[in-house]
Amino acid sequence: MTVQALSTERQVWVYTQMLRVREFEESVKRTFTESPGVIRGHTHLADGAEASIVGSLTLFRPGDAALATYRCHGYPLVLGSDPKAMMAEIYGRVDGLCKGLGGSMHLTDVKRGFLGTSGIVGAGIPHAAGAAWAAQIRKRGEVVFCFFGDGASKQGAFHETLNIASLWKLPVIFVMENNGYNVVTLTAQEDANAAAGEPLSVKAKAYAMPGVTVDGGDPLAVHAVVGEAIERARAGNGPTLVESKVYRLSAHGNIIAPPGVPLHYPEHEAIAVFGNREEYEAALRGDPLPRFRGTLINSGALSAARADELKNKAAAEMREAVAFALKSPYPKLESALENVCA
Amino acid sequence: MAQLPFIAAVDEGIHQEMRRDPNVLYFGQNLATTENHPFVAAYGTDRVRVTPISETAEIGIAIGAAMAGLRPVVELYMAEFMLVAMDQVVNEAPRFRYMSGGQVKVPLVLKAGFGFTAGWAGQHTGSLTALFMGVPGLKVVVPSTPADAKGLMATAIRDDNPVVFLHHYMLTLEHGEVPDGEHLVPFGKAEIRRPGGDVTIVATGWMVHRALAAANKLAGEGIQAEVIDPRTVAPLDLAAILKSVAKTGHLVLVDQAPRHASVSGIIAGEVAEQGFGSLKAPIVQVTARDATVPYSEPLEAFVIPDEERIIAGVRKALQGRR
């Protein structure tokens, strides 16, 4: 099975979406310094994973669903959510995607198939399988995308769910974004496969499903690998585990601090914890955005001027989102008691 | 009306809803392993499935299926097995509607037996009801009769929220009249099992029957106890309890759980705050003693509330008149 390559036009769309995700995350990060106190709690950015996120969603169709984790800003943006509503949610405002009730970790946009995000590591994996059971019963060829990190693959929920999903041949694609760190713990410090020098996709073997490792910095490679998993799932042949190797370019999240302490993004753990500046600088050199820009310019799909234009457009879109969200009022107090029960 | 054992009435409630709504699923461990299984025979393996021993995935899958528009019923057998997957029960299922700003519904039923004080020792006998009742977004159902078991199960399946359906294992084979055809029992509506004007006794599950037995003995002494069965503890029909206390002035709360993990403690707090003016004496709680449920029969009986302790509780409540 080979997946049809993306058209030039579609490749430019991919790059555009990658830029939008990057600019959105940069805007979130800038908010900590430009508007201190506006973002509360804990945010987790997807910068570095853009190629993986967009490459995974190139073949998403209406009726499909995606579920993810607390690091959830990228997916809805690609699926068509309004960045204004997303930013307003992250700022806790009434115009937020979830009316300010969920925040950064729980972006949800059901109309666009972005069904839910759990803030508990690994806990959302069975939810995706449940949605895939619904798709299986409905027999319309719909599939479910399940995004999680390498850390989640040490949770019981991961193992229990992969077993059932394979046993029942559920139409689900498990996309594990392996960013090399579980918060500040290196993967090889907590994962037997990693410690043995094996890719994490070997975990699929235990559950009789295909396991593939892909360069998550290359959206076209991700498109091909996830695309094959999608075809398999749509055809009723069950799930696939895709290990997408990415490098998170920001720290795990903003600093954790009580109210009154200004929040900010610390240095990446490679430097802050392990003193490994080289690793981080190499990751910056491999940044998927300039990398894919180079690919598109080399192939003639895009001129440098057009690429700059797309970047500026994405930046302007996200500046507008910030301005909108800052002006959006806080929700009415009574709304805290709505939506407790259906 | 048919005479049915409690456990068959629960099944009737599930059948009733599976027949009328193709979105209802039923799954769990050790069921549906052959085509002859009554639920498989009736609804097929798209909707009825056996699972491995994977409570986290079972409940998590139910949540995802519910968010995608289905109405799963998970057979968990014993309430303790939910402890293995407590994150899914407490911190996943009831959170998504809220965190999504009302975009999703999570209609599912977690069916589990509890309180099996029949020599099952420390890990399969708990009364964990209170663990679930304070979680916003989670509903908790504790039927005490076969008719309610059917009607509350059907209502649980139709409810658009996650529901913990706790059936008492000591009632499994208790027979009772069960309405034929469609039968629904509303949530949040207590039932007066026995009217009386001298003292109010509130109990759930198996303890309702012990409370009724105690009330009948007390009647022989001229003490008329009103026995109230809340039937669902979330939502809780506090108004019915307050109304009864306004009439009797005395309240005895019976609960099979240890005192500080009991529903009775929560009801006591509410009545102390909202019904203090009606009380002629302190509230009395008759709960399990603070111990893991022991295996040995006399010790087991010593730990959980029985008729004698309920009668003693009523006497204490009546003596404490102020």
C-alpha cells in the first residue's frame, strides 16, 4: 500500500498550517511577557511538532475524530478551529472555544472533530478507542486519530487500549509523538525499549499491530506513514502505532508557581537540567519549519518571497487572535455552574 | 407485574433500553463469550462485547464511545474494580462536558455490585458509594428493590451523564414485583418505604431492608419509624428527608460504609445545617465500625450495621430529646 503523494498545492497548505501552529504557539509564549497574568496554570506548546501534527492530519475527513493531550493547541488549528476562540480559551474568556471552562489543556472543538483532550497522561488513549468503536459500528469508513506522547506509553491505559483496539480491529491511529523527554526525564531513563536502543514503535509487536517509526520533522514522511495507517483503519484492518520522532523546542511547560509569581517559559530541559546545549542547538538547526521551507523552495513549490508572505500572514492572524482574546470579557460568574450536568 | 429476582430486574432494565435505542452498548469481562449469551443473541457483537481484564480501558472506551454519541453500559461486577480505574471514573468521565463548555455529553452507566458481606473478606465487600457522590457531574444510583433496579437502570441509560449504578450484592436473589413493559424511576426522588411519625430512618441498598426489619420490631413497642430510601444519592432528595424530619424530629442514618466514608455523614451535615430547627435530639448515625471487613462470619456481622444496632440507634435518638 502506498499513499498518494501530496500535490504541490497541498504541500503549501501543509507549510501554511505549520506556520500557523508555530505563530500561535509563539503568541502564547509572548503573552507571558507582554501580558503577564493573562495566562494562568500550565500551558504546553507544540513548537517543534508542527510537521508531525500537520502531516498526520492531511487525510483527516469530515466524520473522522481526533483526541489529544494537554499539549493540544496544534490539532484544532489545523482542523479549522478559530484561533481567536482558541486564544480566548487560553486567556479564560467568554469567547473561548470552551467558554473559559477548560483552558489551554482542554481545547475541544466537536464541530471540527476535535473531540476531547485529557490532561492526565495516557488517560485519553482509551477515549479514542471508544470513539473508534462508534465509528466501527457506523460503518462509514471513519477513523479516529489518537495523539499522545512517549511518556504515555508507560501508562497502563496505553497497553490496555492497544490490546483491545487490536483485538477488536478498531479504526484508530495511535500517533505517539516521541519528543525524547517525559517532562524532565530522558526517554532512555524510563523506557526499557529506549534503554535497549529500540524504537518505541516495537511496543506494537506485543499487541499484534504494525508499529512504524517516522521522522516527525518531515511532514511528507509523516503523511505517508500515517496515511498508510489511515487506509488500513478505513479498510477495517485495525489500528497502527506510529512513533513520530519530534523535538519539542520549548520546555515542557511554563514554570509552575503560585499566584503572584510571574509565569514564563524556562530554558529547555536539555540545557536547564542536562547542560546539553549542543543537543538543543542541533534541534534548532533541524527545526522542521525552515527545513520544510527549504524543501518547498528547492522543489520549486514555493518562492522565498511567497514563503515570507505566508509567515507574515500567519503572524498577523495570530496577532489578531491575541488582540481579540485580550478584549474578550471574562465569563459571567453563574456560568461556572452551567454544564456540570447535561 | 412479574415476580423477579433483583439481578434479573437489572437485566430487564438494560434489555428495555437496548431494544428501544440502537446506540446502547453493553460490555465487560466474562460476558458475551458465546452467541447464546442472551444479550449477544438479541443485539449482536457490534453492541455487546467481552473485554479483557482492563478496567481503565473498559471505562475509558465507554467515555470515548459516549462522546461519539453512543450509550455504553459497562459491566464491572464489583465496585472495587472501579478503584483500578478511578481516574476514568472520577477525573475523566464527569469532566468532559464541563471542560468542553458543554460541547460533549458523556452518557454512560458503570454497573457494579457492592457490599458483598458473604465471606468475601477485605477487598470485595466495600460500600464505596460516598467516594462517588461528591463528584460534580457524576450521578450515583443505589436501588434497594427489583422494581427500582429495573427502573433506575433504564433511567441511568437514558441520562445524558455518567452514572454509577451500584446494586447491592446481598439483594441479588431477592424477589419482588417488577412492572412489565417500559418502566422508569426518576433520579433524585426518595421513596418512603414505611411511613411513621416518631423517628426518621434513612438507608440505602441492603440497609433499607435491615432498617425496615428494625422498624417493624420497634412498632411492637409503639414506636413508628418512617423509613426513607433516597434511591439515588447524587442527585440526593434532601427535601424528602427534611420534610420527614420536620414531622418526626428525630433522625437515624444507617449506612454500611465506615462513618467517615459514608453517605450518612453527608446527610447528617446537611440536616444539621438545614433542618436543625426540626431536630428534637442529636442525629444518630449507625454505620460500619472502622475496620476492613473481616472474613470470619461473626466478626463480619459485628462490623456492619444490623437490626439490633439500628434499634439501639433509634432508642438513642429518642432518648436524646432536648
